[in-house]
Amino acid sequence: MTGDEADAPVRALRPLGSAKAEAHSIGPRGLSVDLSGGSVGVLVRVSREGRKHDNLLLLGEANGATAETLAGLLPDAHVLAPSIDDLGWPQRSRAARDTTAHAVVELMDHFSVERAVLVGTETGADLAVAVAAAHPDRVGALVLVNGGLGDTLPADDQGSSSRDALAGLRVPVAFLFGGSVAESNGYSPSSVSATTSWLRHVDAQEVAAGEHDRFDEQSIAVVADVVESQFASVRARAAHPATGSHRIIAPDDDER
């Protein structure tokens, strides 16, 4: 890496073979959280052995299996997976997007999470970018899966799109694509390469599955390894005097 290590993007994106589910790990449980805009369903797994900065926020279509699998692959992480439907996503105007991004931060506040790695899938990737753009101090890194890199949300009247917001971010961004969803969203090795050639802070990797309908199965271990790399990057930046310390979900808080 070159330049300031604290601001450097994550480069190690290939599976490291370390993603193996812990047999004793406890899966996430469903809760309903009352926010200012209404009630939001969220899957929560509070790790009692978590390292201080390993907070993971999953944004995507409701998929309890994905949240449970990632929780098993990342036993030291605190995991939050809210329903983006309950959050009112996707949004078409900048004002509405900002409101939804604020709701995500409000959810983080509810669980005393100061900063998290955000994993956004498809339309949830655009929400992850919106949160990072509106609240950069609350996002340690992004992992985007089959979304967030293109103009999947139309530009508003000020000409702002998800890609424009992504260009202005200073956090590490990993982009994974593959399967039939990538094709329908216009993601191919050539198109992604053309975009990341000027988005220098974005590391992209195609997840090649033997069959398109097995992308989720093939990609989940890659996502876990990327998140582990992002956690390491967040911890490195947290150790820098300019960043200060990060609060975490406290198991005692969850039991009150």
C-alpha cells in the first residue's frame, strides 16, 4: 500500500479459507425497534467475545439465512440486520434518502454502535452508500454486493446519484459482483473495471460461481473474508489518535 495506511483501501479480497462457521455460535434473534419514523424489524446477534470495533450492519432484502450464516462465520462480530422495507428503502429523492440514512444511524444509536462496517446487497448497497455519504463518521468501511456502483438510483434534481456519492467517500470500499443479478444490473468485468478506474478507493472482485443461481452460496465466504479485512482496517484507523475510540454494543444493554 502507498500513502497513509489509515486511509488505504482494503486489497485482500480473495477467500482466505478462514471463513468456517463456529458450531457454538448463537444466531441472530429478531427484535422490533421503535424509531422516530416507526417500528423497524431487525435481526440482532450480540457477541460476548467481540473485539471492540467489530460491528457489522447488513443492509439488503430481508434474508435471515444470510444474517445467520455471516454471524456464524464472524463469531466475534456484533451483527445488526434491519428490514430495509421497514426503513422505507429505496427512496427516490435526496431528502427521503437522507431521512432513511438517518434512520439507520438512529438504529445504530439504539444499540450503542458508534461505527460499523456496512454490507449492502443490491438495493441495500445504495442505502449503505447513502449512509456513508451522509454520516461518514459512523461508517468504518463498505462491502457492496451487486449494487451501489452504478446509477441504480436515478439522479435527483441536483444531479446526485449513488455513484456520485460513492465517488466522494474516503472509507475503504469493496465491491463484489456476479451471478444473474450482476448481469441484470449491468455489472460485467469490463463495465466494473471502467468505473473503478476512476474510483480509486474501490476494490472490485468478480465472484465466479459454477452456476448463476449459486452466487449467494459462493459469495458468502468471500463476503466474510472481506469483512474480516475491513474490520482490521477499522481497528487500525481506530488506533490512530485522530479517530478516537469506538463504542460497541454492550451485551448488558441488550438485556435491559
